Amino acid sequence: MNREHWKTIWRQEEEIAQIHGWDFSHIRGNYEEERDLPWDYRAVVREYLRPKADLLDYDTGGGEFLLSLGHPYGKTAATEGYPPNVELCAQTLLPLGIDFRACDNPAAIPFPDGSFDVMLNRHGSFDAAEAFRLLRRGGVFITQQVGADNDRELVEFVLPGTEKPFPHLTLAKQQKVFEAAGFRIVRGEEAFRPIRFYDVGAFVWFAHVIEWEFPGFSVDRCFERLLDMQERLEETGKIEGSIHRYLIVAQK
């Protein structure tokens, strides 16, 4: 295929790049990540989540993970700040009896002191001091986070010299943040694992959706590098980078 044909295909992916909840089904089969983390976040949560526990999921996205836990709805609360997801959660969580509240400030969550036994945050913003306020004595905050070095090889491939958006997000630095807020670290792990793309169009969609990692990315701006990526894909069958994740379980 010639250059203009690729540009047309990739621009089509660029134009439709959006996300509903936290749904990557559009590129399913053309991309994979988080298949081999050394921990299972859901299993970790279940270790601490008892049926009578009051649960808060902060930055719940579309509520997909929260609902997958099957926790009693009357003991479940959630927040979300991204407007399209706020609307989605209002439609899906509130009718179930889940106490959903819109919130885009992790330092000012609209619940009273000591409201929860377990607080979750997966790949969202959080404030350790606010989490400490919201938890009861003995309560736990469980988070899996995207680290500072996430997708860096891919970013450098298309946007060389781009600064890390969140350089403070490492296990060592964040453990200190939690300890300073009064928590005891129960568990802390960090991992780097592969992320693979089997189609450059899927990468274009991904880079637009994860815009904070790929600031200023566009097909036109990065076209020559995308052609290089396509050449690498044809030679090796994949485009590969690495994800950076860390897990913290902190107890009040």
C-alpha cells in the first residue's frame, strides 16, 4: 500500500478515537497488555473485601471493575469525575442502589470521615491524606497504578524527547506518601511487562485515547514515524513496548 493509503486508514482511526467507560474493545485482538502481571488485582481486593464491608471505588471509570466484584450494592459507593463516565455511572450504578457521586477532586471526596472499610483506586487519581480521612481504623486502601515509565518506548518512538507526565509515580515514592499520611504499608509491588500492538491503526487509536502520555500526537505530525512503525510491524509481526505498574495495599 502507498503512503497516502496508510494515511487515510490511520486518520480514520484518529477520527473515531474515543472511550466509553474504560472500554478498549475497539482494538481487541490488535493489542494486548496486563496479561502477566505478578499479582491479580481482583484477587488482592477479594482478600480484604468482606460482605459487610463498606466499600468506595474512587475514579470508578464506567463502574465495570466495581460491578465485577459483586459486592452488595447497599454497601457500595463510587465516584467519578470524567463527564461522559459520570453520565454513564448515573445510568448504570444509581438504579442498582450504589451510592454514586460525581467528584473530580481526590482531595475533597464528598463523604464523611470514617465512612469506609475498604477504598479502591485502579489507574485513577488519589490523595493519600483524603483516603486516610475516609477510612475507618483498620481500613485498607488498595490501589493499582500506572507508573511513571509506562509506554515510554512507544512514546519515544513517535514523540522523541517527550517529558514524563507523572515522574513521581513510582512504588518507592508513593509508599513514602502513604506513610507520611499515617498509613502502614501492608503490601507493595512493582512490575514492568510487555505491551504489544499487531496493527498500527490500533496504536493510533490508543495514542489518542491515552493523550496524556502522547501529548500532541497526530497522524499528520507523526506520519513518518508511523511508517517506520508499520515497517517494523511487517518485519517482526508486532510493535512492542513496556508497561509500568505498581500495587499498594495500605492500612489505617
